Amino acid sequence: MGKIVILTGAGISAESGLGTFRDEGGLWSQHRIEDVATPEGFARDPALVHGFYNARRIQAAKAQPNAAHLALARLQRDFPSEVVIVTQNVDNLHEAGGAENVLHMHGTLAGALCATCDHRWTAPPEMSVGEVCPACTAPSARPDVVWFGEMPYHMDLIYDHLAGATVFASIGTSGQVYPAAAFVHEAALAGARTVELNLDPSDGASRYDEVILGPATQIVPQWVDGLLTHS
Ligand code: OAD
């Protein structure tokens, strides 16, 4: 069938107990983006930012992959063609569910990054202000997550995959954050069939060839079963 490129967002982890950003009561209704998800916010109040990500890291470490994560891992394992998972999520639930080669375009809670020399290492469960980089010894450790105003990771590779996609699926994302929100356009230009799987239609739902609505733990396994049956 060719290459399947799958983009996931916070909605795929919602039924694992991890909050989304923009749903009612979501993270961005409790915290200001400019305070906790920008380089300027970190420079202003690193303790606040570390506190935000420490809480999320501890919560994510307790979460279990759900039926949607498991179904995508099964698709990657059993489908005869290449299945690429690109996630905006900073949890590791795709990997915990058995997926491989997951492209974390917004980074990961499991990582620490030196703001001085870009060295990366495994984050402790709780990071603290002034933590020292093991490579250059600068006291400038930060979470290895992409903040607003920063370039997401793996973009060249992701665009290469989109250019070769025959199917593009977007799962559990509101389609409000670029560049991920434009991936459907790139994939369609490449001739891919596009499908959105989401609880509610996203802002960009009209751009997709097909929209499947429902909770990820129900609709993703069904969609995967369909692909495996027809492969
Ligand atoms: P959002 O919170 O913006 O959107 C979550 C989407 O998941 C919504 O469209 C919901 O309808 C859907 N959803 C909720 N529960 C679901 C369920 N059980 N099954 C299926 N869908 C469900 O989260 P994202 O689109 O991932 O970036 O947000 C994108 C980026 O914005 C994040 O990576 C983060 C945030 O700011 C950064 O921090 C850089």
C-alpha cells in the first residue's frame, strides 16, 4: 500500500489519564502558554517552568498506553509497508505500547537539554533550577521540550515522509498548532489519502478526505483493523 504517516496529539493519551491542552479544563486553561511554554517564560521564572514539567513528567510516568497506542504499535509491526508515527506528545506512551521509531516533534519529558551547549541527557523525575549540564557544566538544564517560538524537531525527515505518504492520518489533535497543522496539506499535495480520527471535528477537518469521530480507544483500533484486513 505504500507509506502510512500518522500524526498524533494529546487526544490519543487522554484516555490514559493525561490532560489535553485545549479541551474544557485542559492545561492551557490552567496555565498561561507564555509563562510555561516559551523560552522567555523559562528565563523569567525557571522554577515555575520546572514545576509545570516536573508535575507532567511524574503524571506521565504513571500513565499506561491505551488501546489506541497499542493498535498503532500493532499496525507498525504487522503492516507490510512502512508506518511512521510522528507525535506532538511529550509522553512516551507510543513507545510503552510497543511502537518504534516514534518522531517526537515537540520533544519529550524524558529528556533534559542544556540551554548553553545543546547537550541532551535523561531527565531525572524532578528537574531543578540551576541543574548542571554533565557536558559543559553550565547550570542551564531545561526540559527537552519544544516551546512556542522554537523549531520543532525532525522537520526535514517528517517532510520527506509526508512527500512519500500514500495515507496520512491525524489522531487526537486540534490542528491549531503549526507546523503540524499543515501536514495534511503536504500529504494531500503528495497524493496521499487523508483521514482525521478525533473526538470532535478539528478546525481543519474539512481538509481531510475522511473524518472518523469518537474516542481514540474505539476508533483507532477499528481503523487499524480495517487497514490490516485490506492490506
Ligand atoms: P489539543 O488539546 O489542542 O487538542 C486535543 C484534541 O484531542 C482535540 O481536538 C480533542 O477533540 C481531541 N480529543 C480529546 N479527547 C479525545 C479522545 N479520547 N479521543 C480522541 N480525540 C480526543 O492538543 P494537541 O492538538 O495535541 O505544543 O496540541 C498541539 C500542541 O499544542 C501540543 O503539542 C502542545 C500544545 O501547545 C507545545 O507545547 C509546543
